[in-house]
Amino acid sequence: MRFKQHPIVIALDGTSASGKSTNAKRVAKAFGYVYVDTGAMYRTLAWYCLIKGVDVHDAKAVAALSRKWKTKLECVDNQVRLLVDGYYPEKEIRTAEASAAVSHVAAVPKVRDWMKKKQRECIQFGNLVMEGRDIGTNVFPETDYKFYLDAKLEERTARRSADGVHENLAARDQRDSQRAAAPLMIALGAKIIITSNQTPEQTSASIIEEVNKRLAAQK
């Protein structure tokens, strides 16, 4: 699929359990854009390290694996998936083991280089709503549609627990924001949205309204 102009990318960055996935899906559906969960891509590599017996704390070994694994992007039902050897590990990447490993894998600079290239390839599928931690700062810094979601730590922890996941989010936030390669930070020009005490309907409506405003300004 070819486009006369560069596809639109709506970037939703933010902390863990701040509502990125829920709102990115709602916004993508509202605009008819393709949804991309970049965290799932990192989780896929974390899962692959685990099944291949690669120590996720060994940056060189993780980087080497990311250079060798056979992957492919596909778009199904307006969602991008990263396949490994033709397989999409949808359930496997959501386990506690993968969750514990992912921030270590994501901190490896060579992995982030590989992911940035792969994630930028997603525009082959058209206009995107892409969620992650460095979309507006590193993957698509040129986009005019940047958002940063956050919520109180106790609320984010409660959301994770409600999903049956028990994770030290404070430690995860610290690792993500202090890593040397593409740390979690607020992108220049991003609209900050605090999702505490907001429903997904309210948050996504706020994002959609702002995107429409910026789209209109581009005309």
C-alpha cells in the first residue's frame, strides 16, 4: 500500500498501567487507524530469550539474539503483530515471567535500535495509533500527535492487580526512565493526560478531541 503523503502517527507514551493500551485501541477504532502495541514487541523478544535460554541480564547475548531471530510484521483486524518464525505468541508474552524480563531486554541499546527500525516499518500499513514509552521521543519524534499518559502509582498498581498481574511498577518506572537508551520521558510538544479518576471514555475523548484539533490546523 503506497501513500502520497506520510501516514499519520498518533503517539501514546506513558508509564505502566496508565491506560495506554485501552485508550490507544479506542482512539484507533474512532479514526479507523491501525493499532500498534510496541510493548508487545519487546515482550515478544523477552519471551523468545526465555525459551531460548538467553539470560535477559546479558546485554550482549540479548542483542545477538535480536539480530538473528526471524521476524515478520503482519496486520490483522487493524492491529500489527510481530511474528517469530511465523508464530504470534499472544498469550505467552503476557505471563509473569515475560513481564519480569521485558524491562531488562528493553534497556539494551542494540535492541532499541532494532525495535525502532521495525516499528517505523509499521507505516506500511497506513495511519497508526502507536503506544509505548519512546514513540514521541525516539520512534516517531516528527509526529505532530503526541500524548503522554500517567496516573498515581497506587492506582496503576491496583489496575495491574485487577488484571491478575503483580509487578513492582515503581521499580519498572525507575528502570524505564533511567536507562541510557531512549528513556521514558515526556516528548516535546506532547499533551500530558493524567488518567487518575478518569474513565477510558473520558481519556480517549480528550485525545480524539485534541487530534481533531491538530488535524484541522494542518489543513
